[in-house]
Amino acid sequence: MVTALCVLDQGLAVYLTEEEPSRYVQATYRWDRQTPLTLGIYDQPDKAFYILFIHLLGHLTRSVLGIHGLNRFYGTFEATNSLIACQGARFNQA
């Protein structure tokens, strides 16, 4: 099923769903089956490939990686307040 059309250096057309008024998100074709689709056109020639990559990465994350069961397989994330500073990191050196 074709869900996006990208013409490099021209733009990108993808299907979106309206999450809330005037806020559109990428259609998943699974969890939003009852939501009407809207054709979104990005006419930013310099960002066409980047936007395609983001949409493709989102699709792969949902369908191949099974992101919804991630915590079941890898555990839950616990935020920490402690920070380990690495002053010797390469990007901190002049």
C-alpha cells in the first residue's frame, strides 16, 4: 500500500489524521481506522527527503519494532535525578 509520495527537491504528500482541531499526525492505518484521512502536502523542497525519512521511521517503529510492547520485553524506564558528567568527552575538548 502506498502511503507517501516523495519527489526529491520538490515535496512530499502523505496521509494524516486529525488528532485535535488543527493538529494533524501521521496516519497509522491501525489505531485510527475510524478516523477520516487527510492528504497532507509538504511543499518544502529542501526538506522533502527528511520528512519522508521521519514518516518512514515512524511506520517502521510501529510495525516492525512493535513499540507498544516495548516495556514488556525490555522493562520500564525509570527516570533518574543523578547525572554522571563526563568532562573528558571529546566534544568538550577544544
